[in-house]
Amino acid sequence: MPMFVIALVAILSLVGAAIALGLDSRAASNLQITADESALSGATAFINTASPKASDRLAAAEQAAQAAAMANANFSIVKLDVGAITEDAYGQRTVIDVSLKFTPANPAAQMAGRNANIGIERNAAAAATWGFPLCILGLNANDTGLSTTGLSNLTAENCIVWTNSPDTRSMEFKGGTAKTKYFCSAGNAFIASAIVAPKPDENCDPIPDPLASWQAPLPGKAAPNPFPVSSKNKTPNVAALSTQFLKAIGVPAVKSVAQPLAAALKSGQPLTDSQSQLVTASLNTLMLTVGGPVSSTGLDKKGVFTKGAAKGMHIMEVAQILGIADNLPDSLYSADVYASSPTTTLSPGTYAGLDIAQGNVRLKPGVYHIVGAPLIVRRKATLTGEGVTIVFHGDKATFSVLDQARATITAPTAGETAGFSIAENRHSALKSKTAQRSRLTGSGAVSMIGTIYVPRQKFAITGKGAADQASPLLQLVADKIELENMGALKIKFDPSRTDVPMTIEPERAAVLIR
């Protein structure tokens, strides 16, 4: 009998130990699940809280993590830590650390002859990233991706400015003012005679083109000139204009005066405003002597072409269309009257470039394909479009707002080009070795809501040109971005003020890390 009792006790003890171990193992597994859920709940609350203040999102994270842990009454929290917040160029990142301890009695443990309140502790951590939106990205991988000079002004509130070049001057600030939430350069930032805030972060990781997978819609057959024959607005024949221009400035009597134009055409680098003024004055003086209807220059005494593709244009207007002179002297268009000019309406379709030099042009909603030639808004003309995307295809297909012209474009809110106001078809072939250049200059002004995507082009804002309406949603991706003279680009990022969607979403992620 004593042996039986001893054996029975031993058996019960073994059974109790086995049951206790099973209960402990199950409790530990459940505890780990609860800890994981608690940490992930906190991280999710951090990224889903609407407030832009990190302190508000941090408080929400702590509350959510604690609520998830307390939902299981069998456990008590012995530690709930929220890691230090670090604001990097991606935004704000935090780690939610949770530690839970097993506290209820285990009846089977008493059978095993040990303390029922054995400590079982489990830990979990989740990372939360609440990124700020990207508003400017210079994709160039070898040279300066962003530069400012003169009295230029770059303001990009609540968003990030980034360059991908590892160059020692990946960002170059040689004048003006530049302010944003963060500057982040894959190389170094050079600052001289400029006000830059905050100081750019350097040696950041390059950002792969976030829109590389986007497929631009393809163009159709180019429509004939959509404007009346009497209109100054035309579909420019760039090849014919170039041939006529070269012939005119190659005439011996003109050659010496026009030498800067020939050099600019060869290099692809436009004249400065002062050079344009000087060349214009010299040509105008010269034409009084050598110009006329029968002159071999093809120019009259006012420097205006009398025939051919350039008929009715001043020689410097042709230079402007060819991209080698940004601005015309005011005297060439001082008589323009556009406020009372009738509005011409264009429909979506394919155009072999557009030279808008007169009056007001309105674009109906839809996609406009510009093929093999520029879209230029100049003199005192205006271009407006609501629900519009302009897509550029191939060589010389660029966008320019010059002189005292103005362009107001709002991107579509839905469809295959939703969010894009201006976009380059990055898959269209380029034969020219001269870099493509879109520009905003003179006193030209742009009001843009949406994305400007020109990954193979330089985007230049110079003269007194301004994207000055403090756009609530403007994302600019270009090979290079240059602000010169008194050029201005202002973004006050607040997507809640428009229905146009962001094409480049900021990073928002909640991930269990341990």
C-alpha cells in the first residue's frame, strides 16, 4: 500500500508537470501573440493618426498598444516603451516596444509541487514610418541635380527635396533662398551666398525613379494646325524654322552680329537675358541698313521674316521657339492685348507642337500629346486647362512659359493620367545629343496642381518666372532642376485642398520587426 501511494503521487506529479508544461507553453505562445498584436497596433495607430505632430501620433501609438495588451485580462503589462522618434529625410520613424508578463495561477503547477505564478515574459517590437511627401526629385546620377543662383526663391513646405547624384555638388546653392521640410542629397551640398534651411542631409540613399513603371499613353496622328490662318498661334515647323533661321544669320552682312545666336544653336545653351537684349538691338539696327523685301536675309527692316515658315515673326521670336533665347525684349510685344482677346478652345488629341503667342487658349479636359516639337506659351498669351494632362514625346518636345505669358493647369482626378499635369514619355526615342530643356522664364507664371514628370529633361526657372501660386500639390521629377535670377517655385503641400491625387505617395508602413 505505501508503495502504491508513493507511485501514485509520483504519477500525479508527472501528470501535473506535463499538464503544467503544456499550459505554460500555451500561455507563452498566447502571450507572444498578444505582445505582437500590441506592438503592431501601436505602430498602426502611429501611421494612421491624422495629426502631422509626432507627439500626437506617439500618444495614439501608446494608447493603442496598451489597449491591445489589456484586451487579454490574463496578462499584465510590466513594461511598455516607445522608442525615441528620429526625424530623417523620409519623415518620422519610431519603434514600439512591448514587454508582457504571465501572471495568472496555473493549477497544474501546484500538482507539480512548484509556484503557480512562474514568470513567463515575452517581448515584441514594431517599426512605424510616417513619411513626408516627396515634392522635388533630381534624378541625374552624375552631376548637380538641384541648383539655385541669383535672387531665386525655392519654397517647399511640408515635403522633401531630394537629389540622386553622388557628386560633391549634388545640390548647389550659389544664391537666393531655399526652404523645405528636408533636403536630402545622395552626394554633398555646396552652399555659398544662399539662405538654405534646414541644412541638407548628405550621403542619403538615391531614390529610384518612383514613376519609372508608369506607362504614358501613346499619341495618335498629329492634327493639322488647329488655329485660324490669321492667328499668331501655330503648329511650329521646327525643322523649317531652323533652316530659315540659319540661312538668315549666315548672310555675311549679318553673320558677325548674329554670332552669339549661331553659337547658342550649336551648343544648345540659351543666351542670357542681357545677351538677348544686346543681340536684338544690334540686329534691329543692322536691318535698317541691310533688311528689306528683296534682301537675301529674308528679313524686312524691322527684323521680321517676310516669307516661309517664319513669316511674320521677328528673328528673335524664331530663336525663342528654337530654345536659344529665353526672353524677348518687351518692345516686341508691348502692343499685345490679351485681356479682351477671344478664347480659342482646343480638344484632346495629338499636336506637332503648339506655339501659343496670342490671346487666350483653353484646353478641354483630357490628354494632349505633343510630338517632336515644343509647346510654348509666350508674349502675353494665356493657356488654361482643368482635368488636363500634357504628354511630350521625342526630341524637342518640351514645355515653356515665357515673356509675360501664363499657364494654369490642373491634372485629372481619375483615369490613366490621374495626378499628372505634365509628363514626358520616357520610352520615346531621343536622337538629339542636346539635353531637352523645359523652362519658365521672363515674367511668365505657372499655376500647376499635379505632377510634372520630365525625367530626361532639365527644368529651368529663370528671369522673373514663377510657379508662384503656392500649389497645394506639386510634385516635380526631372533630370535637373535649376532656379536662376529671380525665378521662383513655391509649394505649400496640403493634398487636402485638392481632389487631384498624389502620384508619388509618401512612405507609410507598420512592420513587426521582432
